[in-house]
Amino acid sequence: MTTRAQQFPTKAGYYGDFGGKYVPETLMQPLEEFEAAYRRLKRDPEFKAKLNEILRDFVGRPTPLSEAKRFAAHCGDFRLFLKREDLNHTGAHKINNAIGQALIARRMGKQRIIAETGAGQHGVATATACALFGLECVVYMGEVDMARQELNVFRMRLLGAEVVAVSSGSRTLKDAINEAIRDWVTNVRTTHYIIGSVLGPHPYPMVVRDFQSVIGKEALKQIRKQAGAIPDVAIACVGGGSNAIGLFHELIPHPSIRLIGVEAGGRGSALGSHAARFSGGTLGVLHGTRSMILQDENGQIAETHSISAGLDYPSIGPEHAYLQSTGRIEYHDCSDDDAVEAFHKVSRLEGIIPALESAHAFGYLLRHGREIPDGSIVLLNLSGRGDKDVPQVMQLLNKER
Ligand SMILES: *Cc1c(COP(=O)(O)O)cnc(C)c1O
């Protein structure tokens, strides 16, 4: 069994040509301090015991592995197992990372947490962790997103977080990230910045991956027990890439497992209509890391579109860019329409309403399931529950009428 892929990143934070630390000088030292604290705590038995206790008693881990027989039969002739991250407290995988980083911040003596959020999911997970630990929490959010995600804004405020409206630029996620970085530069002595996906400067992509790799560790053990074998195929949706790398990290050393990441194909292949970084992107630097980016010929960041807010981001985690370049993970797109169809099918056939993000992974199976060899064992990461998306899908149906 090889573990080559697991040795990444390099000391400077690179995964092949991707990754690194493209930040203002003032942030170099805090990033090093964060990395040193993380490396120390990772081996600290007391820290590990505390993290595991919270994951068990507060988050609800281990999450179950459920066989989805009716949806599988609809798509092809394989067995399908769902890793149920939708059953975590707060409804998705993001809490795994928020708890881990908040725990590090507390051990570093930082009493103030900042975060940025697009759809509000990472903001809610961070506000939850801060409430649990009694940390001050400030969440930056674009004004446009705040209007679209009113309920999550209220949720964060209920949890005691301050939500700051960002009115610069397109007033969405990338502007909120710029604002959070500005805050961090100013308040770095007292403040830790919790990034929500495998993005940003080193060590974030590594730290977030490690906290999310609990998904794959549990799933591998569970599928061995429930299916009597390791999977032939594993599949996950990819926004920044944290739920996908969380599932895949443990599986990468097993060369027989085919790994599939599914990006948002949106409304079509024109720049601006999707968030498919591998079919439409080029190499560039955004928000502190070098990766595949949707940009125009002048290097201006392109507009993106996806029906699911969590997949709607112009860049992708650098480790994904690396694993795509080596061919270890293959990436495909799923359109808005296929994702919505899958959302309905999974609800009706399995009694599970999936997040629209996760519906992209199911959408791939709807369209390509017949290409999977008969009798295969397929493992799919059900990254979150769809309650948050019900109003949006209801609106869609009303429009069609
Ligand atoms: C945020 C989110 C995603 C996308 O983020 P990744 O970092 O790519 O995992 C996917 N699914 C759900 C339910 C989310 O909330």
C-alpha cells in the first residue's frame, strides 16, 4: 500500500505545482504560528481525546452508512452506499472542520474568530462552534448573499455571532473573503480566521483536509463491515473540495478504487454559466493559493453560476488540482437540471432530501450509472441535508407551472 499522496503538501505548502502561501507579509508569521500549533496539537493525546469526545457527543459521529437500494436500481446495476454527513449536527460536513479549528484557536489563546460565508453554511457551523466554546464570532457576508440567505443570517445571530454585511464588489462570497482577510491583517494577535474549505494559503488546505478525513476513515471501516469489501467507486461533489477530499484522502492509497469528483455544470459550458474549474479554468492565484481558476484572458475572476450556492466558487482546492493533474481523481460536471432531477429522485426513492450540492453527485449517477460495471460497490458522500434548499426548489416548481 503506497502513501505517496498522503505526504503532500511539501513543507512550503505545495501539491505539485499547486498551493503555496500567496499572502501579504504581515500574515506569514500568523500562518506559521497556526501551522506550528496544528502540528503540535495533532499529536497531543489530550487534544485528540477532546476533539473525539466533541465529535461523538455534540456532532453525532460516527455518521451512519446507509445502502440506497431503490435509487441504485434506478441508475444501474450496482450497490450504492451513502456516507450520511447530512446527519451531523447543523446538517452537513462543515462542522467537522469548524470544531477542529475553533479548538486549535482556543488552545492558541485566541478569543476571537472570524469567518466568511456565501450561502451561510460555513457561517452557521462556525457560529455553532464558537457558541460551544464561548468564543467571539464575526462572520463576513456579501449583501447579496445576506438577502438570498435570510434564514441563515438569523441562525448565525441566534447563535450569538455578529454578521457583517459586505457591500464592495459583487457583494458576494469573494468580496466577503477580501473583507475577512483585511480584518485578519488588522486583528491577527487576538483573532483566528476559520476557512471553511480546502482553500486559502498553506496550511489551511492541509488542516481542513485532515479534519474532514474522518469521513473516509469511518466510511472505509463501515463499508468493509456492511458490504464485505472496499468500494470500487467513490464519488463526491466538489465546491472548494473539503467533503470530497475528506472522503478520498483515506481511499487514495488503494489504487483499485476509482475516485470521481463532481463539479457544478450550471446552465452550460460558457464562462459565467457554471463553476466547472477543470473543464473551463486555467492556472492562477486567488485568495492565497495557486490552483485552477475561472478567469478571463486578462486574469479577471469570472462570474460563476450554480443552482447550489455551496459549489458556486471560481477556484478549487490546490490538492484537487494536483490529483487531477496526476489522473488519480477524475472530475465531471453535473448540470443544474440533472442536480434538481436527482434531488427529487433521491427524496422519493430513498426518503432522504439531499442538499443541492450533494444532489450533483447523485446527478452524475443518474446520467452515467449505466457505465459502472454490474455488481460494483459505489460509495457516495451525502455531504448535507436539503432542508435549506426546500424553499428554492419550491420556487423553481412554481415558476415551471
Ligand atoms: C459547503 C458545502 C459543499 C461544498 O463545499 P466542499 O468544501 O466542496 O465540500 C458541499 N455540500 C454541502 C452540503 C455544503 O454545505
